[in-house]
Amino acid sequence: MADERYPLSDAEQARMLRKLMLYWDGQWFLKTVEAFGLEAAIELNARVRASFGRIEMRVLLQTLGRTRAEDLADALRMLNTYGAAFMGDGLRADFTHLDAHHARVIIHRCLAYEGAKRAALPRRDQACVACEVLWKAWLEVLLPECEIQVRYPMRQGLGDPLCQFDIEIPEIVSSTIA
């Protein structure tokens, strides 16, 4: 009897694990707010998210049998792949490679922001604060020789209808990785 299990398909397992990972993150954040206050929790969450983001990209690179992305377009493809694996249908995003030095990511649906709204805390931008360090952390692992710049002209947590991340690799640096 100890070896008996309920059957779960790979898809059911992935959906369950995605939900549990997000719930775990949300519960960690809420308990941190209770213990240290909202502002300290937001700052700590951003630090933890950037640190974990670096781990995520190292694991993704290992899974893909790679040591780095080939260029900005390849890095976007990897981030799109990771987003689909991590959030499945919960993430709706457009990854656009504009040229060798510029890219844009538009997030139409963000489960972290949706969770922040449900928490009904005085601020709803805590997920955005973490994102502001996360994208740079991800890209620094994927393109380690590059000086990455990420701008955030639109964020759902600040009342915008979507999130927009503008990514730039200066020409001088990007020419060394091509």
C-alpha cells in the first residue's frame, strides 16, 4: 500500500507545482510583512527575488546545456522559455527583439501582481519593485559580459494597463559578444 499513488499527468503536476511556488512566495512575503513591516518586506523581497532569479537562469542554462545566451535575441528566447515553464498560461507576455542592442518585453498578465492585489496591502507595487531588479539579474546571468540596462516605463502595480520593460545593451559591449 505504501507504493500506491494517485495518477497525476505531467501537465497536472506542472500546474500544481506552479501554483504552489507562487503561493509559497506569497505566504513568505505576507509573513515577512507581519514580522518586519511592509517597506522592509518589499526591500527584502526584491533582494531575495534577484538572488533567486540568478539561480533560475543558471538552472535554465544547465538544463539547456549552455553556459550563456548567444546574444540578446537568444536571451529573450530563453526568458520566454522560462516564463512558459514557470508560469504556464498564467503569464501573457510579448518578447520583442528590436535590434542587436534593444528589446522590449510587454507583460499583459502577471500572476505576481495579481497576487499583490489580492493581498490588499497599502501598496500594490511590491511585485514591481522585485521585477525592477529581477530582469537585470536574469540578463546578467544570460549575457555575463554585457552591461545591461533595463527601463520600466509602464508597470501594472503603478496603475498602468500593462508592464513594459525596455532592454538595452550598449553597442560597444554587444559587439564583443556577437
